[in-house]
Amino acid sequence: MNIYDKNSMYDAECTELFEELLAESHSEYDIPNAAFDNYRVKRGLREPDGTGVMAGVTRIGNAHGYILNEGERIPQDGELYYRGYRMRDLVNNFAKEDRFGFAETCYLLFFGHLPTPEQLKRFCELISRYERLPARFDEDILMKAPAPSIMNKMATGVLALYAYDENPDETTLSNMLRQCMQLLARVPVIAAHSYAVNRNIFGGHSLHINNPKPELTTAQNFLRMLRSDKAYTDEEAKLLDLCLVIHAEHGGGNNSAFACRVLSSSGTDTYSAISAAIGSLKGPRHGGANIKAQEMFDCIKENVHDTRDDDEVAAFLSKILRGEAFDHSGLVYGMGHAIYTKTDPRAVMLKQYARGLANEKGFGEDFALLESIERLTPQVFRQQKGIDRAICANVDLYSGLIYRMLRIPVSMYTPLFAIARVAGWCSHRIEEYLTAKRIIRPAYKCITPAKEYIPLEKR
């Protein structure tokens, strides 16, 4: 018997039964496209022009990628703001001052202003105090029920922290801030330890559980915990820190932040809200796209003989777009965004700081291929779809190469996204709970006609 439930031996029999039942009732899951139009349903909470339905007001973050002029979207260079500050200004100044910036970014998102040196020092000290997981948490929560998905272990780990909290349900501002600080500190540890368990159980490697050190930053501790030899360079840690800053927040309308706000609007606890956000981010249409982008990149490298030949690269991108190559979804991962049109500021920052390191570490050809994908995809899209619109590289196109240069395994790409985004989620959770004061409850039109009950013996 393997580690999975012993009932798995019945899965084949159950699948056969389910397929028979679904064949009889397939129409019950068939909703015609016309129904959405007839009832003026805004699928995906999107307006007909692709813009998001206005569902709330926030002071936390803003992603800007176009302007509306008499109903027409006019492409603009993308900007991302954290509490009114340009994300690129934060990143560039942290790099200019040669220091770690993620903790300062978290402080800004939580409290709305940049900290003084003393405030930042106290904030970092609090994070370091909360980093250690509760006693036997690794053994009881992470090791006893290992899962192939590290994102799922992170979600269940966050939920499990509820049981270790003496005051889990109180929703005063001070208590929610305490919980958010603890999650900010502990989610990176849960992610790194889940990876170690996953590698041991599913990969057959030795189990190395490395604990965080209080004097180190989140990026330093993560690399230290992730690697069995605990070794990393200052350059590696600072590059990862910049990635965390870039991923920390993206407005209240992105799927995971909105999921967090939906749960928070019900009055539920912090752990439930953040766990839901992690579950949302896992999806390949959201944060999980960074893994898909890396897999697509590897597929292109394997199938394109000369990656410097634009015609050959474009031909393979056309096959991907037609659903004939890679995962047959017809999607070029890492390209296009719901908000950004001309540029994604996160991709611009990652590209800026990855270029030199790529050449230095022998990834220059990979970097050049990414630039080719970025440059050629809009042309291919116009040829294949006949639609002339601005399409830019998004954050997922370049993040994978940076993680690969940092020797971070692919399975940890989306967990790293989640580690960074905890700061934004927690801020949105608090803001939703304190300001909206109304449960989020959109409407769904039921199109199933009324039916009369038929006794069992007459069916």
C-alpha cells in the first residue's frame, strides 16, 4: 500500500461509474454561450472591453496599464503602485542602496507609510521572533500527510496554524495584525520545509530540515532553508529579495487577493482567508502560470533547432497559439495580461536585473530566447488571430529564468510567489474586514426549469 488512501484501489471502478452517470447527465453541465449574453452576465467579472467590474475601493495597491478614452482602451506603459509609491522606485532604490527591501515593502503595505530606521528595525525583530514554527509542527502537519503539491501543503499548513493560535477568531485590528505578522514570518518556513519533505518522500533524497536564523532576511533564510548545504551568496539573496518586492502586491482585483477579500467579507478568520488565497494562486491561470511559462520555454528549446532564427521561433510560437504544441491550450504563457498593455512593470524590473546575471552565469542564450518570445509573440498573435492589440511580456516570462539562475527548483516557483504575496493578501484582508462591512455576494442566474418530483419506483 502506498502513502495514499487505501480506497485508491477502488478508483478505477468509481471512475467507470462516474463516466456512465456523467454521460447521462452531461447536458446538466452545458450552459450555452448565448445565456451569458442574454442575461448580461459579465463572465470573469469583466466588462465587454476586458476591463474589470468595479467591485471595491482600496488604498493598498494599483496596477495601471491603459486609459479609457470614450470607451476605447488606450495602451500605456504599465505602472504598479504600493500605497502610492511606484514599485520600480522602491526596487531601484533598494538596489542603489545595496540593501534588502522586502521587509520594508511589507511594512509599507501593512501600515501605509515608509518606516523610519527604528520602525524598520522593530518590524524585522518581530518577524524574526515569529519565524520558528510551533513545536512538532513539521512532524504533525507537514510530514504525516505529504502531498505532491507544495502549494497545497502551504495552504493546509496555514490552516493548521489556526489550531496553534490561542486567539484565532478575534478580528480586532491588533489581533489580525499579529496573525498577519506571524504568517509573513512562517509561510516561507512552511514552504521550505514542505519542499524538504516532498523531496524526501517523492524523490528519495535525504531529509534536511534547516531552521531560519533570526539575524537573516526572508530571502537569505529561504535560500538557507532550501539548500541542503545552507550556502548562498549575497548577490543571490539580494536578487531573490527584489523578486519578493516585485511580487508582493498587485491590487485588490487579482484572483487571489479577491478570494482573500471574499472570505474576509464573511467575517471568517485570517488563516482561512490566506489559505484560500494560496489555493487561488496555485491555478495555472494565475500564479501557477510561472511554472507553465518555464515548461513552455523548455519545450521551445527542445523543438527549435536554432533559437536565434526568428522565423523558426515564430513558426513554433504559431503552433503553440494554434494549440498544436506544448500543452495544446493555445496559450503563450508569460505573454499578455488583463491590465498591462504596452509593458508589465514587474517584467521590466526582472528583465533589467536579470540581464547582467544571465550573461555572467552562462544563461545568455536563454535570456536572448526570452527576448525573442517577447518580441515575436505579438506579431504571431496578429497573424493567427487577425487582432491588432498591444500584448506585452508579463511577470511570468522572466521570473522562471531568474529562479533557475538562483538554482531554485521549478516546484518552488509558485510557492515563492505566494511567500511574497502574503504581504498584499494580509493588507487586503484587514482593509476588507474593517472598511467594506458587507459580505461579497454576486448573483448567478439559474436557467434550470422547475421540475416535479417523481417517486423512485416510477423513474
